[in-house]
Amino acid sequence: MSVLVRFAPSPTGKLHVGNIRVALINFLLAGGQPENLILRYDDTDFERSKQEHVDDIARDLRWLGIHWGQTFYQSKRLDLYNAARDRLIADGRLYPCYETAEELEYMRNRQRMRGRPPIYDRSALSLTAEQIAAYEAEGRRPHWRFRLTEGEIRWTDLVRGECVYDAAHLADPVVIREDGTYLYMLPSAIDDADMGITHVVRGEDHVTNTAVQIQMFQALGAAVPAFAHLPLLVGVDGKGLSKRLGSLSMGDLRGQGIEPLSICSLLSRLGSSEAIDLAPGMDALIAAFDISHFGRSTPRFDPAELDRLNQKLLHQLPWDVAQARLHAAGCAQATEAFWDAVRGNLTVFADVTAWYQVVYGPAAPLAVDGVDPAFRQAALACLPDGVWSPETWKQWTDAVKAATGAKGKDLFLPLRRLLTGHDHGPELKALLPLIGRDRAVARLAG
């Protein structure tokens, strides 16, 4: 199957998990081939579109491992839209309207009171030349609507199945504002037609737009692409994410230490029949992807699930990959034994620096409240001599137990606190030989 898809973000803010899910699924549908994915910036909102957002979007996509072939900016394609506009006006598919926002709201309310759907009544089509001249003399400028033709609009959605709309129940959409700038739907259809997009994958909030855009494709004399509308993500409480997306931007997740593969593993399966688990890599996600596995049920985005995948990734991260990252994080003395000892206790990679300080940091005694000084002295006196190994921990704890009578939590927790300053952490069987006798003596000596 030949596939050409596009991701068309508005550069008016940061990418969040909802945007990235759409970008990722487009990339996977494209077989992970950059030449099959177009990045198209919907930047016709000239006031809110910013270059910094353009840069952030590209950086976030690359960080996630999503790559594309060509890049387009809608703001640079206005001549194409204007030519299509003129053609649609000549064909009678675009027509000018002069109603104000207040007049339109009055019209909708009147229709509701009469039990009719609140859609535009096409009264602009019956304006006389004199009425238009009067409006123009008032200083009014027209907005333009796309005229829908009667009949059913059908398509087989790759996620939702058969979709049917009666054009009589849809309002002719406004596609050009009074100031001549374009709204979303018409430039999007023109671009998809011009670029030969074969599949449009987007959120289910665009389903009604698709019914309208199918007629736009037909009016433009273009092939209608296949459509897939994904259910929108909600939180674990079932409520929309829209008001919480500030903390779910890619920049924030990256700052929190979430790994790209963890994000992709979750978002590529969320809403599908596939079990959510950590993928070995992007190639595995591409090979396993099947758009037909997605359904109409509402997927719940749980940050705890993301943490779980992130932990699993770090726990499995091999030394040959971790080594360079450890050195970049300032952990130059870290060894493979250190990595094997601590990785099972990491939620994000940055957690490693705290354990690096425990093992390789200053040997100064740790301030530990609540540890009996007599227990501390006994622990110090029982420290084994010689070369330390993974068996040293048991030898030491057996000796301390015999000397103090402490056992269980009363034995192990004070020793952990004295050596590391933490109540929880890596197995001391592995950590103690790395800390070494000199640091252990210094900390126990108090």
C-alpha cells in the first residue's frame, strides 16, 4: 500500500501528548519512512504563530525519533489557496456573506426556538446587488462560506468504520474571514489535494470537518484520501486533558526525565487492542503497527503508566548504552558494577546522580537521626577486613546481629541509613563493595 501522510501542527504553542500521538501514528502508518511523512505547519494565524514554536516542534519530533521528508508552511502557500478560491467562486461553491456575529447568533437562536437545527440558512445567496452595495457602504466586508451540495456524504473510516452524514444537516462552513485570511478547513483540503496525501490521521474532533472536506476535495477535482479519526485522550478520571496539557508538553516530559521510547511505547498502543508494554525500539513499533487495531473506545492517559515504562526501560538499559550517558551526567568514575547495582532503582536517568554521590562522593559521615550511637559503634567494630565482595554484606550483618541482637528491619534499616543516608535504595549486597571500607568507616565513625 502506498502511503503519504502529513502532520500539520499549528505553531502557536508546545506539542503535548495529544499532538504527539497523532504525529507518531502518522509516522508509524508511513512505515517509519521519512519520505512518506510531510511536516506542514498550519501557520496562517499570523498573530499567534511564532518561530520559536516552529523550532520547538521540530526539536520535539526529532527527539522522539519521528522523522519526515519535506516541510511546508501554509503561510507561504497563499497563492495556491487564492487560485483555488477564485476557481471555487467561479464554480459557485464559495459565496460572500455579510452578517455580523450578533446577527448570526440571533439567527441560530430563532432556529432553535422553531425546533430546527441551528445551521446557516443561506440567506446571503438571495442578496440583491443593492443590498450588497448598502452593506459595503456601511463598511462591512464579506466572510466567505463553502456551499455544500445536497445528499449523503459517506466514507469508511479506518478507526470508526462506516460514517454517513446528510449535508442538509450541516452548515456551510465559513472558510475565509472578513479580513481575507483563511480558516483551517479549506487550506488543509487544498494542501492535501496538492501534495497527494493518501491518508489523513487525526483526532475525532475533526469528524464533522471530514464530511465537509470530502465535498471540498470533490469540488477541487481531487482524489479523496482515506481517513482515520482517533478518539481523544482523557485522564485517568475520564475528564479531558485540555486543561492539564501544560504539564504534558514534550518539553516538560523531557525535563522530567521521561525517555522518548517510553512515550512512544505508550502513545503507539493507547486506544488500540495491543497490550501496553515497553517496545525494544522504534523499529519494533513500526513493524508491529496496524491501524486496524485502534477502536472507538476512549483511551485514558495515565502518567503512572508512563513512569512504569520509563522505569522498565532504565532497568533494562545495557551498560554500553548507559556508559556514555553516565559520563555526560558527570559520573565519570561509574563502573559497570555500579550501573548494575543502581539501575533497578531509577525512575528517571537523573536519579543516578544521587547514588553516584553515595558511592563515589565524599566519605564524610552522614547525619542520621534516630540511630542508637551504641548500634553505630557496634556496626563500626564489626566491619570486615580484607577485600570486599557481594558476600561481605551478609558477613557484616551476621556479625552486627550477633553483637547487638538486632534483626529484621531494626538491623537492616539503620545500617542502610548510616551508609547511604536513605531509607530505600539498591541492594546493599551490591552497593557495599562499591562504597568501600574507607567510606564505610568514615560514615560509621560519625
